[in-house]
Amino acid sequence: MDDFSFTPNDSIFENREALLEEWTPNSLVGRDKELTRYHAALQPVINNETPSNVFL
């Protein structure tokens, strides 16, 4: 059995900020298809038109 001990400087998190509500990742891995669909659905907003309904 491994003997693990934590000291105040040890962290189990690679990036603890990722747990914050306001944190935004640099990229969404594996979501290209979904991002393309959202982009297409929201493009009318950019064109100053009424967009289709989008359920997130």
C-alpha cells in the first residue's frame, strides 16, 4: 500500500482556477461539431436578424 502524505504546499489540482465559476477554458476539446452548430444558429444575430431558438 502506498503511503501518501500531504503537506501545505502539495496540491491535487493542476489548475485550481478551473473550479471557479467565472473561469473560461482556452478551448473546448471535442466540441467542434457543437460549436459549429451554435455558430450557425447565432449567426443571424451578427447579421442583425432574428435567430432560431437554441436550447443550451
